[in-house]
Amino acid sequence: MIEKNQKTAISYALIAVLLWSTVATAFKLALNQLTPLQLMFYSSVFSWLFLLACLLKQRQLRAVIPAFKSQPWLYLKLGSINPFLYYLVLFKAYDLLPAQQAQALNYTWAITLSLLAVPMLGQRLKRADILALSLAYFGALIISTKGQFTALNFDSPLGVGLALLSTLLWSLYWIFNTKNKDQPILSLFICFSIGLVLIALLASWQRAWYLPDTYGIAAAAYVGLFEMGLTFVLWLMAMRTAENTASVSNLIFISPFLSLIFIATLLGEAIHGATLVGLGFIVTGLICQKMYKK
């Protein structure tokens, strides 16, 4: 039984938010050394090793095979999406777009989740959801066109399409995951075990095998740990130790704006005014949706 402690929960959450805020920058730096497929493989390996260490520490490794056998088709579906399809699409979007655009568009996934929950989970689309949807996707349009939304002039239509497709894949992963009652770290380990096999098969087919230099390995390790592994565990611990989960989960809204600071400082990207305006619309939509659910 984990003892509830709000200060501890906030500490976990703030560390997770800080780390998540760096990953957009880390993606772009890593993609200077690796292709999206190579980055996906090596970062997934590091994440898999971290999750394996967590299971060994918790003495739950023996539960992996029984858990998979209890619902193999569900895990095959989940593992095919995350990490395989989701990160393949996401990393390619980052490869094509400025980091500020890709990371902002990716934050619309919660709105996409609400849309998919209507046909797939039988939920109703409420007025607050429609308002959130309108605000978020208007913000996405502003960001994608750099404010010239009436002309619909996209720098990279494919990149924008892939960034939005990544939100669809991530939403599908969480919708399918509603049927999964296994422990989160155990479930994620199984998904990454399946995903790694698929990634390796694709890399072999594409003849994409490449042993990166020290910088490339370090970049992949950072992405694997702080996007996929350690940060997930920190956020999970924050939710489990929180006395008030709403006040802790609201800290996530700091992340996109903090991320822009890292993007501007470390990547040298000039933050476009349209990015700030569009991101404001997206975050406002997310806040409206969250407030209505309270």
C-alpha cells in the first residue's frame, strides 16, 4: 500500500513534467544522428531494459507470460500501436517539422481521444467536448499554417498529417487499454517486448541497421528513458501518492510552454508568434474539457 503524500506527489509530477518538456528537443537532436526507424529501435531497447529492471525489482517478471497468455490479442494490438506505429509516425513527423510545431500538434491527442470515445466506447460528445475540440483544432490550424490559416499554406503537409495521425494512434492505444486490468509497468513491458520484435523486423526489411556513435546512443538512451520509461513511472507514482489527483495532473499544462523554452534555447528555433497563439488555443481547449469533467 502506497502512502498518500501530496508534496511527494507534486515532486514526482514536476520532475516528470520537466523531463517530458525536454523530449521534443531531444527528438530533434537525436534525429540529427539517426533515422526515425533507428531512433525508434534504440530508444525502445533502452525503455525495455528500464521496464525490465522495474519488474525485476518488483519481482513481477514471472507474471509476464501468464499476463500475455490471458489476453494475447489485446497485447498484440497494443504492442503494434505503442511503441511500433506510434513512435514510427511521431518521429517521422518530428523529422519533417520544426520541433515547436510537432510538439504542439501532439498535445491535441486528448481531444482526439474524446472524439474516438464516442463510437468506440459509446460515450456522448458533450458541449464542453465540442468547445474543446473547436479550440484545439483551430489552434492546430494556426500552428500548422503559421497563422496563415485562410490560405491553408502548410510548410510540410505530410509532417502535419503525421503529427495528427500520431494523436489518433495514441488515443487508440488508450482506448484499447481500457480493457486491460494488468499492472501498468507489466503491461507496458509486454507492449515493448512485442513492439521491439516488429521494429526489428521492419529494420531488417528496410536494411536500416546501423550502430550509432556515442552521441547517437546517448540521444536514443535519453529518449528511451525520459519519454518512454522513467517519466512514465514517475507520473504513475505521482498519481498513486496524490491526495488530490486533479491538482497534480493539472501540472501537465506547464509542459508545452516549458518545452518551447528548451526548443528555443537548445535548438535555436525562433518561436513563431502563431505557435504561441495556437498553443494557447489548444491548452485552453484541454483546460475547458478537464474542468467540465470535474
